[in-house]
Amino acid sequence: MSRRFKGGAVPPLGYLPLVLAAGLMGLNLNRPLADPDVFWHLQAGHWMLDHGQIATSDPFSFSMLNQPWTAHEWLFEVILATIDHWGGYTGMVLLGHLLFLLFIFLLHRWLARLAPQTALLTRSCLILAVTITLFPFWVLRPQLVSYLCFIALLLLLEAAVPSRRHVAFLALLTFLWVNSHGSFILAPALVGLKALTTWRQTRQWAGVFLLVVLAGMINPWGPAHYWYPWQIAGDKVMLAAINEWHSPNFHLPYARYLLSGWLVAFFAVLTIRGRSVPLDRLLLTTGFLLLTLTAVRYTPYWIIGLTGLLLAGPAGENISFRRPAAPSRRHPLINGIFWLGFTGFYLWTFYFLPQGPLARHLNPDLPVEAADVWAQMPAGSRLLNDYNWGGFLIWYLPEHPVFIDGRADLYAGKVFNQYLQLQNLRDYQAVLEEWQFAGVLLPPEKSLTQILLLKPDKWQVLYADEKAVLLIPCPQLKE
């Protein structure tokens, strides 16, 4: 994509799907913010900027106040908060745009190295398909850094022999990754896989593996942080209760059509090419497919790896690292008209770029009105909130601590189990009595909401609409 075109020539039409992909992702980013985790990531970044230190204990909840908290995504959170401070929500959305442009640049470079013989239009259309699949995942969360680091790692691992420049980039990449997202464990894992599957250069890549492992220790928690991803993956109760850790639901259109289409492509390439499939591509793609079938959050990694499997040359093929020659441009006027139209579409998407602070661009499904009512309560009042609203409340009502939020690793154990008790109506009265909540803010369809509404002598409605119900104990209402 970085090729220069001499004499003012129009770039090949094969790049146009990439422009379309950037425009569509821009429209996806421009929508009102709904993801609740973005809010607590943002507020955590602001807290660290205000206090000049990385958070090591919980400052946002009353249930885990001052208890140890591993803010393992601190680097992205600080960057996000800095951009919010200087550029508002507009700057945050532009960050999402910029990261996606970098993503498709790296993905295109990787595919071009894997399959330089493949037509430019084929690679670009494949990236467009990847873009559509990534819509639900491309939100302003640290996982964006993980996707970029993942594809950059794959690109660097295409080197037959690691040069000093490759080694330096891998070390820097690992440092950024380990301080931005818990998936950093993929860096040493994939470098180790490279060492095992590259027989003639095993010794060189083994040395790179050790360096990457050492680079992963450069974080506020040192070598012990390598244990963190396994702690999360080992909490079966927590994983069973969080949607992104569930298997894909093939009854829903996203999995039924998009993921099923990718599955068909995966099995088709195995059937057609058989033993000629490169071993490293097969291991990478199959591994992430199994992870994706276990937890939908791994979908982007599987899709990225699958693109390489679909286009990579047969095992043992000497893949050229030279850029393929640009296709002929026999109709510059027609090409120019197409470029003008697609570029115009991309620029048009910026017309919908959110302007002003984040508070003006909240998804209408968030309980803003109920939160405004709760804001009138004394600071520090204990609120039993819905898990999916915790992050929003941390950001929207910083003076009012929450019971639980999207930092599931923090609440794993007693608090998370008690929340499940409340949600499933298992000995819920004991939990209510233990915490002496001053209020309850839940969606109206929740079972606990319905139960409390049936007890007007103990709980009274302070506010209710189609999104949320805010209840408070009767003695508090009388006071």
C-alpha cells in the first residue's frame, strides 16, 4: 500500500476494497458508544493520570475497595485518557480510525509477503471480508492493540532468519503488548512455534524466544505477570457467566452466516490442498479455531490466521519478499473516477464523526436517566448495579462506587459469586442483608427486579423506565 506511483498515475483499482473497508469501519466507530468496558478503561486511565501512578488497588468499587487489582492494560488506558483530555470523544474515535488503518496496512503487507503471486484485488477483498467480521470487536478497548501486535508479530515471523532489526522490533512489540493486553502470552508462544517448525534456524529462533520472554517481564508486575492469563482462563465460574467467553451462538445471524462462511473456507482449503498446506499456518489456524469454538472473543485471531492459510503458498515454496509489480492501468480516466467515488465515500464518513464530549454520544440503551436520579443520593451510597452497567457508572458517577463492573478478574471469587447468587435468586436475601445496599439499579426484565417489585413493603421504586428500574429500601425512602 506504500508503493509510489510515478508521474501522477492513478493507483490500481485493486486497492479500492481497502478504502471501502476503512469507510465501513469508520461508520462502525462513529456510532454512539455502547460497550460498557470502554468507560471503566477510560476512567482508569484518568485516575492514573491524575495520581501519576499505575493503579495497584481498586479505587472504583465499594465491594473490593483498596483490594489488589492488576491493571494489566494500563498503557492503553493512559493513552486513551490522554487523548480524551485533549481531543474529547472525537479524538478517541479518530484513534480507532488510525489503529484500523494501521491494521489493514499490516494485514495487507503480511498477505503480500505470504502470497505475492496472488492478485492485489483478491487480497484486498479478503481484507474487506475480515473488516466486516471484525465489526463487533473493533471498539475502543485494549484488544485493538492486541490485534495490531498479533498481525505485526506474524509479519515479523515471516523472516527466514531473524536479523538484529527483527529482534529489536519483536522485543519492542512484546513490551507494548504485555503492558496493553493480557493476550501478550501469544508473543512467546508464536515465536516458540516458529523455533519448533523452522528446523534449520531453530537455534537462532530459540535465542529470539528467550529475548521475547525477557521482554515480557518488563511490566509493573515482573515475571509473575506471565501467570495472569492462566488465572483468568482457570476461573470456570466467571467464564461461564460472561458472554465473550461463551462459544459462538450459531442460532444468531453473525455466527450462522459470517463465521459459518469462514468455516467453510477453512475446510475447503484443507480438502483442496491437503498435505501441501504449510504446517505452521495449519497449526496457527487450527489452534485459534479451537479457541474460537470455546470462546467467541478469539474470533479475530482465528480470522487473521485463516487469511494467511487461504493465500499462503504450498509447504516448502520459496516465497518472494519482493513487492509484486503493479498491474497495468490502461484506463486512467475510468480508474480515476472509481478512486474519486471511493475516496469520496471514505471522506463522507467523517461527516458523521462524533463532535464534543463523550456524554453527548452515549448509546440510548444505557441507564442515563436512572443514573441521574441516583446522582442525587449521598456520595458513597452502596448501589447494587447490573454487571453490564458497572463500567458506565464508574465513568458517569465517579463519586458513587459500584458493586461490580467489567473487571471480572478483580471480583472473581466472593463478589462475583454473590452477584450470580443475586442474578439466579439463590439465597439472594442473605446477600442483600450482608451488603445493606442503599439502592438497586437493574434492567426491568431481571428476575431480582421482579422479585423486589413484589415487595412494596420493603422496596420502593425511585425511578423506572423501559431500560432500568431504580429501587431503594422503604426506611430510606421515608427518611
